[in-house]
Amino acid sequence: MLCLTACSGEDNIYREYACSFTFDTSLHPQPCHLTAILGNNGHFCKIETSMVQGLRQLKTTRNFDNATETVRLTTRQETQLRYELGANNCIIVGTSSYDNRLIAYEGQCANCLKDYGGTNFPLTWQNSGTQLYCAKCKRSYDVNNGVVASGTSGRELYRYMSSFDGVILRVWN
């Protein structure tokens, strides 16, 4: 049984905005993008959620090819869960190619959230998905460890606690 957990100390967990996400991969087997990236080094997905016609759905965007997918959460189990995805309804989840650890990031630029307030500082994939880029401050972050890879030095990406037991992915703060 595969068990990945990332939680490098309680002091490193972002708590400014609530994050609560649970995803059952048995309900959404491959080729579901989110299920497929888990446990694959260097593979990440941006995850956003919305309500459409009374049903919750996820929009995922893979890092390595920018492919998007919509996943409808329709089971009774899924409809009863609480979904909160940080500062602006987006988290980034994947497995670091550096140390094979599951990582979950806030989907907004950490430096802009802290420096400017508000919540509209989305990160986009750059350099074949190995970096996340902020158009506001022009920083790029290494997706595998969250540090500033180019631009003005600054804070690392904010992280959330995460776990994957081989079936259930959880991200929280």
C-alpha cells in the first residue's frame, strides 16, 4: 500500500485561508488526471472547485502538458464533504521529483498575498510545468520544493498538510 504524506512541521502550514479537500481516487480511477498524477514524481495538478447546476465539480490542470479536466463530484459521500481551497479557490498538489514527497501548495503567490493583500495572484505553469509563475511580481517558483527559482528573492510557496493512502487524497490546514 502506497502512503505519501507531506507535512514538514506545523509551523510551515499556511493557515490564513481555510483548506479542506478530500478526493477518493476509487470513485475517479485513471485516466482521471488527479488520480494519475499521484505518486508520479514531478507530476502536479492545479485544482479548482465550483458549483454548477447544484453539483460540485473540480477543474484540474496538469503541469506537464497544461491539459484540463472537469471532474463532477456526484456520489453521496462526495456531496456531503466540505471543500475549501485556500485563498482564491485553488490548490496545487503533486509529488516532488526531488524527494518523492506529496506536496500541496496554496494556488496563489505567497509573496503577493503577503505584500499586497487580496487574493487575486494566481500561479500559472511555466517551463514545461517545472515552475509556477506569478504575473504580478514576476517570480517563478520551483514546483518541486516551492522556493523562488527566478525573480526577486522572497518567501517560498505556502503549503498545506497533505496525505495519500493509496485511495484517499486529503489536503488541509
